[in-house]
Amino acid sequence: MRTRTFAITRKLALVAGLGLTVAGTSTAGSGSSYFDVVDTNHNNKISLEEYLDRFTFAFRKMDTNHDSILQPREQLVPNGPTVTLLELKHRLEKQFHRQDKNKDGWLSAREFLAPPA
């Protein structure tokens, strides 16, 4: 079950990243340009709020009835499990803290762009 939900989270994150191009912001360049897009206040660090906002983007777009529950019919993955926005945020928060290697509550570019542990 954990592997399946992790796969869904990764697919949502991928779609969120693709959403940047749809929104008109190019991410084809370096990874640091993607960091700059997520760092919405441009203070050279990513807060948990900025992280959650970016990586719930796809969920919010796919949740067509806006009930904060992503039903299988709303997903790009056939027969995907039902997932709530709260569940997704909880998983993303755990991922954020795993990436925050120095435990300062922010992600530097190096922490953000490093492969997830």
C-alpha cells in the first residue's frame, strides 16, 4: 500500500511540475530555475508552505468538484486510490522534513534539488 501511495504522490508531483509549463513559466532550464519557481517570495529558501503549495497544485487542478478528495475518476492514473488533500499534505510534509537535512525548517537549493531519501 505504501508503495502505491508513494507512486501516486510522485505522479501528482510530476503533474505539478508539468503545471509550471502550462502556467507559462519555463522549467526546461537548470534545476535552480525550478527552485526559483517554488521559492515564491524569492528569499533563496523554500518554506513548508511554499513546498505544499507547489506540490498540491496538481491535486487541486484534478479535484474537479473541489471537495479535497481525489476520486479515481478525477485522476490521470486509471483506478487510482482515493486520496484526500490532507493525506497528500501529510506525506509531503514528511518528505519536506526528510529533505531538510540541516533541520532548520527551510529547504536550500541544495536540499531541494537533491534526490529524495
